[in-house]
Amino acid sequence: MDIDFEAEAWFGNPAPEEMLRQQLSLIETENDLLRAEVERYRANQAKLITMLRLATYERDTLRRDVSDQSRKLSDMYVERAQLKNELSTHG
């Protein structure tokens, strides 16, 4: 006796429609998770951009301060040299 069982007809097996609905549900869930992850990455990227902007501003401010202090120090060296020359010619 040769009995041919078709797996699709077995009791308890999901119908193709049910399998497609389940796959759709899994894909929707994965899509929602990925969307949330992308939103989190975008928020982190915005924070990093803000941090970079602040660090760049601070760097530029410090560069200007160093340049100003360097100029003042140079002027002080010139004054010191002039005073030294005056003292040596009068002394």
C-alpha cells in the first residue's frame, strides 16, 4: 500500500496565507526596530555635531588668545631690549 501524504494537507500545518502573514509581521517588527535604531543614531550624530561645533569654537578662541599673548610677549621682549640698550648707553 503506497500512501502519498502531502505536507500541506497535514493537520496543524499553517496555510500559505498564514505563513505570509507571519513573515509580514516579522518584517514589520524588524522594520520598526531598525527605524528606532536609525532615529537613535541620528540623535547621536546631532549631539556629536554640536559637540564638534563647540570644540571648534573653543579651539579657535584659544588660538586667538595664544596669538594675542604671543604678540604681547614679543612686544615685551622688544621693550626689554630697548630698556637694556638705554641702561647700557646711560650707565
